[in-house]
Amino acid sequence: MSTGGRRGRAGQAEQTRALILATAERLFAEHGVHAVSNRQIGEAAGQANNAAVAYHFGTKTDLVRAIIRRHSVPTERIRRRLLAVHSGSSDLRDWVTCVVRPITDHLIDLGHPSWYARFSAQLMTEPALLEVAAEEFQNASGFLAVIDGLQRCVPDLPEEVRQERTHMAHTLLVHFCAQRERDAAPGWEATAAGLIDAIVGMFTAPVT
């Protein structure tokens, strides 16, 4: 086979993978991960072969991981840009900005419609899938630096309370973005500002 022929086949395979990935993300966002079969994804992506999803991605967990990575790379890139600006800051708001803006700026880049926020919200309802997402971020140096910087700004919070509020902040960020993503005109700049205000208030609220 000629080099051109191999390149053509490789390009076609890459296009098929991209189509399956985008279709799976949309269906998972709309219906939930466990409610959608690989066969349904393949059919919605126009694949005549029922095994197309498994051929290109393997298991459903592998497919979910591929969708997560599709977005974790650009969000980490945004996070690193923000870190270059705010590294060394002792202002909690700067670090909360580094938490919120990678998500909302990425959603701006995706345009409308998008399904990333709703897909992320679906992951939060499934502990096993949430663990898959956590595994993808455990070696993301930018993400870890942001969490460390945020925690340094609230040294007086008891560890249990800090962990609880971190979980609250993550839940608010993901689900509110999912809600706004459904809007015809999400207004991500205003959404980001509101989320930053709310999360700063969450971390600085008194402990009773």
C-alpha cells in the first residue's frame, strides 16, 4: 500500500474516532453514561458496524476516559496561564479564579451548543466514573498547584471543613455550569464572576 493510502486510512480512522467521541459525549450528557450503550453511540455516529465503538476505544470506561482527556488538556493549558499570573498570591480570590476560569474559558472556546459541563455533571452521579476522572487529574501539575495554593489561603479552616467545602465548591462549579450550558446564551463571563464570588464566600464563611 502506498504512503498516501496509509495516510488516507489513518485520517479516516481519526475522523471516525472524533465523530464517535463527540457523539458519545453528547449522548452521555443528555441521558447519563450507563443509560447509553456502545451500539446506540455507533448508530448515532452513523457507524454501520456495531463494534465500531469497541474497536476504536475499547470499553465504555476507556471511552469515558478519552472524553475526559479531550477536555483536560485544554483546561490544564488555561490553568497554567492563570498560574503564571497568580502564582505566589496570598489572595483567595486569585486561587478561586484559577479553579473556575479554566472551566468557563474552555466552555467559551467550545462555543454553543456544548455538552462538556453536562457530561461532567453526569460523572458526578457515578462514584466509579468520578474515580476515573480523579485518576486523570492526579498527575496534572497545574491542577494540583491550584488546589495547594487555595488551601494555603484558608489555613484556619479545620481539615474536615476544608475538604467538605472543597467538595461543595466542585459540586457548585460543575452543576451550575451544566445548568448554564443548557441556556441558549450561557453568558460565561458573568457565570464565572458569580461562581468566583460564591466560592470565595463559601471558603470564608464562619464555621459553626
